[in-house]
Amino acid sequence: LPCDITGDISYEELRAAAYDDSRKGLPLQLI
């Protein structure tokens, strides 16, 4: 995801994406 996140991405989806990334072993950066 780009740093300038637009309003069409909900916070729920953002959390889900960050959680999914963390499950893949990537560092969690978006909290």
C-alpha cells in the first residue's frame, strides 16, 4: 500500500491487510 492512503480503503480493510501481511512474516508497519 502507498503511504498516501485514500478514503476508499476502510480502516477495517487496512487492518485486515496489515494482519494478513504479519501472518506472512512481514513487519507490521501500519499500526
